[in-house]
Amino acid sequence: MKKIQEIIENIHSRYMDLNAGSPATYIPELAKANPADFGISVMTVEGEVFSTGCAKKEFTLQSTSKPFIYGMALEEQGREFIRSRVGVEPTGEAFNSIVEMERKTNHPYNPMINSGAIAISSFIKGNNLSDKLQRVLGVFSAYAGRELRIDGDVFDSEKKTAHRNRAIAHLLRHFEVIDDRIDEALDLYFNQCSILASVEDLSVMAATLANRGVNPKTQKQVLKSDYVGDVLSLMFSCGMYDSSGEWAYTVGIPAKSGVSGAIFGVVPGELGVAVYSPSIDSKGHSIRGLKVFEDLSRECGLSIFRLTRGL
Amino acid sequence: MKKIQEIIENIHSRYMDLNAGSPATYIPELAKANPADFGISVMTVEGEVFSTGCAKKEFTLQSTSKPFIYGMALEEQGREFIRSRVGVEPTGEAFNSIVEMERKTNHPYNPMINSGAIAISSFIKGNNLSDKLQRVLGVFSAYAGRELRIDGDVFDSEKKTAHRNRAIAHLLRHFEVIDDRIDEALDLYFNQCSILASVEDLSVMAATLANRGVNPKTQKQVLKSDYVGDVLSLMFSCGMYDSSGEWAYTVGIPAKSGVSGAIFGVVPGELGVAVYSPSIDSKGHSIRGLKVFEDLSRECGLSIFRLTRGL
Amino acid sequence: MKKIQEIIENIHSRYMDLNAGSPATYIPELAKANPADFGISVMTVEGEVFSTGCAKKEFTLQSTSKPFIYGMALEEQGREFIRSRVGVEPTGEAFNSIVEMERKTNHPYNPMINSGAIAISSFIKGNNLSDKLQRVLGVFSAYAGRELRIDGDVFDSEKKTAHRNRAIAHLLRHFEVIDDRIDEALDLYFNQCSILASVEDLSVMAATLANRGVNPKTQKQVLKSDYVGDVLSLMFSCGMYDSSGEWAYTVGIPAKSGVSGAIFGVVPGELGVAVYSPSIDSKGHSIRGLKVFEDLSRECGLSIFRLTRGL
Amino acid sequence: MKKIQEIIENIHSRYMDLNAGSPATYIPELAKANPADFGISVMTVEGEVFSTGCAKKEFTLQSTSKPFIYGMALEEQGREFIRSRVGVEPTGEAFNSIVEMERKTNHPYNPMINSGAIAISSFIKGNNLSDKLQRVLGVFSAYAGRELRIDGDVFDSEKKTAHRNRAIAHLLRHFEVIDDRIDEALDLYFNQCSILASVEDLSVMAATLANRGVNPKTQKQVLKSDYVGDVLSLMFSCGMYDSSGEWAYTVGIPAKSGVSGAIFGVVPGELGVAVYSPSIDSKGHSIRGLKVFEDLSRECGLSIFRLTRGL
């Protein structure tokens, strides 16, 4: 298994000098990220960890939080309730689009885009925001195997500038997907996006999904195994937004990307992978991240449509 | 392995009395199909076959031909050429839509919808239509492991009524995706759609994809193993049109459906499944076919996102 | 001129028994309207008034307020400022659509749909909401030639249920069409929609536009004559939402409709017409109102594309 | 009336040196036009003609033929037949778009865009193409008051490159708007687009519409007066494609533009105006033509929403 360490180190040095793109600017706090930061972590379902680069540096999860909160909502509300309010189809549109909701379904296409994720946040149980937030942090910490916390500055920055997300939330209320607690749903959503984790944490979280919901580090069942397939399926179909087809074709594993520059992927039954590097492309994906996954998938045969593993 | 035979017989009797929908009417010849016809076949990569119902009854392949012709074009023209002319993204639109081509990309979204498949047909090499057709029939016959032939009546019926497909072809020419041989491309496309096969044939064709391109019956390499992942990935992302997300979520295997009432699915490394029953729903999928795949996937754990097989 | 009185009385009795549709339900307070209410008023630029039915019964202006507030904003901010933020093209979409803003222009298509009208309200000058509201009420009262007031119950009802309008306002903020005073813009908009007027008032307001901005009753210049053409042109192109083309074809005069069941039209240089009857069709137009305008236009040759007047 | 001559000469010299844009390239033959060509003609309903620049130079009518053929079809088939197959709403899309037909109505939005005009051509009566063409040429010649002819080179060029129009025609057949004589409809359409006229001819044709269908030169009734309103209304709503709203706002008269660089406008009851200059903008409008109409409308108060004429 030394091979994995060698492979990710090679890929890391291959793309260290790739200086395309720049950190997300639409949330001012994210624009402060250091474009040189670049970390890769792999965790197997047996619990082995392989890391290179800034593997301990924390960043906010942003949209990489969506699969985990979706799994949590499935456990709390059941499949039927969630399916009746949020679809499972890719949109062919950008991550923050509202066109498809307006044009066709009158509910979000899937839980991996903003409209779906805001709806999902509104379904988390709890008496009030602080109660809900405690429980959400608890679940994310269980995925990571250590206590995670919120970046208050990013949360504030996000909340202040989220005009489009506010528009989406009011439209969700209009279509009666969510109830009147619009601000609470948004605040929980901004909080979940602002959870801090390192690329090593994220690889543990990914490995937990690869391991039928059991954290390989702590051996705790974080998500009922019955719902792991739901989460992986949605990540696969919709996790990379309007380049999900491209990703399925070139990488071929369930994955999720966030505008902070994180991408994580799951090879079911085998391992979790996470990459962090803050410079993103026009679709919001980490540029180095895309490269790492393409190479890793090709070199190790990770695609679920390839039948031989290179590992 | 008796289990498979038992399972498909149970499912067959479960849905034999399901009389929803009716055969496709937009191609007059297809409307003559018998709604009572219902066959299921499974072939493993080891070459074992399990069948129930009218497993030998022939029907025209229609859109189930698309993955095979796509693989053939990949071998003939190479990945780069094909990728530059036909995308790999799901559309979120119906199988015969032209909106997304017009609105956004000026080329077809993927090879599993009509616009993409007509373009793919135009890329098949050959001096003339008859030459190309011979070669196409040769490849399809190799997939099936026996000589297949064209249903001339369906071909005529299709050709006469294909106003929308003609519109698509002229738009493809307008966007310079295809060259001036518009009628030749359409004729080849109508021919490939009119190839006759039984549900047992289709399970062999599916098993060939499951077996890295090697026909388990004849042991011939029909598609270079390097391209099998391309075909399976596109089937998975786009094979079930605008219900591809739903299919990924509930069934979870690469599959392709055709308006004649056929659906086939591939469990990579394990088996091919085919179902035929001509009554279709509003999206063009065999109604009994959808039910069979849902039950089979759940009962046997076929989904690539579930980690335990029930077989 | 007895002829006008006779014509509108004939039309009134022709459609008195037409009981299709029902009052708008999406604002609960509007649903209380009496479907039997039906009034028609015509005022010439010379100041003669012809009325029939419930001509004095008050209703809220709703979207019929949009042309007047647009004229007010033009006077306050100038043509260039307004044009840089709100377009002049019809949308081909419903009155409350946001698709076209999202898809194409990133600003409202025109001031006659909700997105444009909310933006226009945000441009009205004033130190605070109450200040702005006073000035708006002053202008509307000048148009009517008597003091108008707000229906507080409709305002409350509207404000409480306007989830889609809130979504629109946040999207306008996102695209930087409006500034941070989102709630103030919405409150002013809800207030202007809740101004009470009778069908006779509305015919005076219409006649003021027909009379180059001079109220024929009071002889006061309510809108600078230079801006009257702007308002009439926008009413003509966009006033009847996605049936503006149909209206231009069958009626052929600048007009504006509101979901309370009011429609008013302007025959430039000649007269203003207003109809009120609260039962509306699926596009939000008064059903009796449409009939009255079609007949009146045909019988009196009102269309600007017909060259002979029947009056 | 010397004033008109003076005004158009001033405007002509004002824009003679405006060298923006270039002639249409998508029909190769049109690309040969001389960008320096620039003519303006005005004809009053009394039959007076005012011209400046290359007023006798012939060009092909292209889309400026659409209003005349629409009027002809109305006379031949009646309003009801035409209305049931072609709408009267602006599209908000480009002149050659098919999106709106696909998305919404399954028939063309209006007779001023390509899809509507091709449908209209298919409705012209006649035993065969040559018969129909004779009758069409007859009507256009009657509008111009002299015998017009076809530019065979432009017709050939158009026919050979019209892949998008062919796509549109097949889609019209698919939606059963037109019958099986697809090629005949297209050939008639390409012919009508290839009719040669000068800017002076076009001003006579425009003046005929301004004069209730009576050619002011020949005093012949070319279009029944009852249908003149239909044609003018559609020109007004839809004649300038997706800048129809802008045109209504800045110019304010019924008009039609063609990619050969011609625009003509109608001031009902007063006069017809035509401008020719082949360099066009991205929407297909003559760049000098737009300028001429804006200035002429402002200087002479031509807008139907302005109440005083400057003439």
C-alpha cells in the first residue's frame, strides 16, 4: 500500500505549479484563501491514511457539506418525505440556478444544488437554530472522527452576501417546499457551509461513506448503511453540478465539490479521497482538484465502470 | 445460481397482469406490438443464461442500439474526434429534444439522445450506406453471437414519419456537427433502430459489455476493453433520458431503454439483463421493464452504490 | 357623444351574465371580491365621462399601478438611469416570471412585470418609506383628480403572502439592480398595489395619459408630456404580459391589467377606458374586461392600426 | 412638404460615414453587397415620393417580404385558419429560433419569424411551385407598382445553405403545422426572400399598407383593407424580432427588417418609409437603417404614441 502514498505525491508535485484560476470571490471571506495551498488525503476502509501537502490546513466545507446533511435528513425524515420535496435528477444547470425549479418541477431538482440543499437544511429537526446546529455539528464531527467547529467570519460573510440564496429560499417557500422559518433554514445552511475541516478530515468523512456509513477511524456507525446508497447515488448523478456527466466519464466515482476548493470522492467498499486547493474554475470546482481526481482515477482504475483496480 | 431463474420467474409473474400504458404509436409499425409480450433474460459473464417469458420473440432495438453504435464509432474515430462533436452530459430534457443543442452547446449533449445518436451514425466509416450497414450489422451480430437482420417494415415506417429526426439532422448540419450526407446518416440511423433481436440476444449483448467487451458465448472481443468504460459511463449518466437520475437512485446500473419496449442493463464484471414488454410510459420506457429492474436491483443488490450482492 | 354611453351599456349587458373564472386567490384578501361587480367607464380628453355598472365601487389597483409609478420614476431619475436598470422588451413569460432575468439579461425585461415594477419602486426618491409613500399617493391622487388611499387589509395580506415577490427582490439585489433597502422597496410596491380606486377614477387616470399627461378634469399636468410616449409604448408592448401580442392584434391600444380585475386602456389623443370585474383568467386578466375591450375596439375602431374611428 | 426631402438628406449625410457592421455572411451571395450603399425613400399616402442616396439600387427583400406574404395568406385562407396555425405573440428570441416552438406552443409564435413565415408560405394556394410563385410575384409587383423579379443567384445560395430553415420546416411538419410538401414550402419561401426591389419600391409597398391597402401610385387595392390592421399589428409586435420592444420604445411605428439590410416602416394613414444599407448588427438589422428610423421618428414625431406630428 506504499503505492498510494507514492502516487499521490507524484500527482501533487505534477500540479503544484499549476496556477490557473483564483479563489472564489463571491463570498468575500473565501477570497482570502492562499492559492498555493494544496493537500491530498486518501483513507481506506481499513483505516489507513495517506496524505501529502497541507493535509491539516482547515477550510470551510461549503457545498461538500451537502451529501452529509442529506444523509442526516434522510435518517430524520425518511426517504418518502424527502423524495416528495426534493428530486433526484441532474439539472443541466449551474449549482445556483433557479430556472429548472421555476420552469418544470416547482421543487428542487436534487439535494446537491443550492435550492435542494437549503430545502434539506430546513428539514433538520430541532427546537431552534442553536439546537439544530448542535446536532448538525455532532453528525459532521462523527463523520470526521474529531470535533469540528464553525468559521464565524465565513458564516458572517456568507450570510451578508447571499442574495441569491435568499431569493432561492423565498421561492422554495412560495412553492411550499419549505415552511415559514426561512431565515432559520438559511442560517443553518450558512453554518453548515462554514464548518471547518482539513483535507484529512474530509478523507475520513469520505471513507465513512465508502465503508457503509461506519467511520473507519472510530468504528462508529455515522449513517445507517441503508441510506449510504442514496447519498452515493445522488453524489454520482448530481455532485459535480453541470459537469457531472463529464466527471462520470473521466473520473467515474461519486464525488462532491465545494467553492472553497475542496473535492471529495468515494470508491465504495474501498476508500475515500479528498483534495483541497482553493483556486476554482468557472463552474466552481478546484482546478488542481479536478486534475488530481482525473489522474488518480486513471492511474488506479478507480472508476466504477472500469473493472480492474490498479491499487 | 438457480436463484436467478427463480427470482426472474417470480418477478415475471408479479408483473404479467400489469396492463398500464400502450405500445409506442409515433412509429405506426411499432403500434402493432402485442402488449401481452413480456420476456426477461439474464446472462452472466461466465455465459450462463436465465430466461422467462417470450425470450425468443424478436423486436426492433430502437434506442437500445445507441450504446453499441457509440462504441463502434469510438473504435473507428477515436475518443478525441467523438468528444469534440458529441458531449457527455445529461440534458434534463426528453430523448428527442433539440432545445439544449440550440440554447447552449451547438452540439448534441450526449450520444444516448437522438441528436447525439444521429451524429454518431454519421461518423461510421464506409463508402456508402450499404457498406456501412453491412459493417454495423456485423458488429451487432457479434454482440449477439448470431446473425441479426433488419425489419424492413419498421425501417420504412420510421423513415416515413421521422420529421423530428430530420429536423434534428438538418440542425446538426447547420451547427457543422455532421457533413452533407444528411440522408445517409438518417438512413443508417433508421436501419440501426430497426435491427431485430430477442430479449435473449439483448442479454448476451449486455453481458458482452459486462465482460469487458468479450462476448461470453463466443469469447470474441466485440469492443476493445478500453472503450467499455466510456459506453457504460454514458449509459449510466444519460441512458434513461430525463429519468436517468431516478434510475441511478432506484436501480443504480448502466442501462439503456428503447421505445419498442426493451431495456437492458449491465452489472460490470457480473452480468447482463434484458427485459422486453412493449407498453411504454410517457417518457418512452417499458412500464413492465422499469418494474423488473427496480425489483431485480433491490432483491439482488445490483446497484453499483450498494456493496453487497444478493446473488 | 350619446353613442359611447349606448355602446358601453350594450356591452355591459352583453357580458353581465358571463360567469367564467373567479377572483384572484393568491392574495387572500382579493379572493373576497364579489364576482358580480362589473363597471365600465370612459373619459374623453375633453373631460366627458360615460359610465355604467358599479362605476364608484373601489378596488385595489394592483398591477394597473405600474404605468403610473414608471412615469413617476422617469421624471425623478431620468430616462437614462431607468433604461440602464430596467429593459423595454416583452418577455414571452408570465407576469411574475424570473426565468428571463436569470437566463439572459440579469435585469428585468420591462417595468410592466413584477421584477421591473419592484425595481422601479426602489428608485422612487424619499428619505424613508412613509415619505415615499406620501409622494406616491400624491401622484396617484393627481392622476385621479381626487384623494386616493391605501387598503390596509390588502396591503397586509399581500405583504404576508408575497414569497415570490420577495424572491424576485433578492434576485434583483443579487444582480445589483436595486440596493440594500429590499424591504422598503417591497413595502412601497405592496402599498402602490393596494391603492384604492374606482373604475371611474381609473378612466380619469387613463384619460390623463391620453391627454399628454394633463388631467382632463383638473387640467393639472400630472406627467411631463415628454414621458407620456414612454409609458404608452411600454404599456403597448408589455402591459398585457404574455398575451400582449394577442391584445395588440385584437384590441390594439396601450393598456394595463391587474389581478384585482381592472384593465385600463388609452386611445392617445382621444380617451381613456377602464373596466372592473374581479373574475380573472389563468393569465391574470379580468375575463369580462377582455371581452369589453375587444368589443369596444371593434365597434369603435379604437385600434391604433385601424384608420377610421367609429366614434 | 419640402421638409421631408430636407430631413432625409440631412439624416443621410449624418450616417453616410457610419461604417459599423458588415453585410450578412450566412447566405454567401449576400456577403457580396457593397457596404457603402445607402438609400432612403419616403412615400406619402397621397403618392408623393422623397428619396436620397441609392434609391433605385435593387436588393433582395429577405424578411421584409414576410408582412406581404402574411397579408396574402390571410386573404387566401382567412383569419381563422391562419390563427389556428401561427400565433401572434412576440418570442423574446432571435428571428431563427426554434426554442419557443419546441418549448411551449408547438406552432410558430408569429408570422414575422422564420418558422412562422415558412408556415405561411406553405399556405399559399396553387397547383405547384411555379403556379404559386407566379401569384406571389404578382402580389409583390402590385405592392411595388411595377413588375418585380427573382434574384436567381441569391435563391440558389439561400437554398443551398439553409440548413436551419430546413430543420424548422421538418419540425413544422412534425407538429403538423404544415403538410408533406416541405420542399415546395421552402422553395417558395427562398423565392419570396429573393425578390429584388429598390428602396423606392419598398417605400411604395410600405405606403400601400399606410393607405389601407391601396397602392398610392396605381390606386389599386392590393390588400383588403380589413386585413391591413392584422399585418400592421404583427409588424409592430414582432417585426423587429427580439428588439421589437426597443423599437416600439424608440421608433414607435410598425416596421419590418431583413438581413439584406432593408427596413421599412408604416405610419398608418400618412406614409411609408424604407431604408437600405447592407451592413447589419448581430440581430440582423441594418445599422444605418436603425439610425435613420430613430432620427426620423424623433424629428418628425412619427411614433404612434406621440400625438403631434412634426411634418
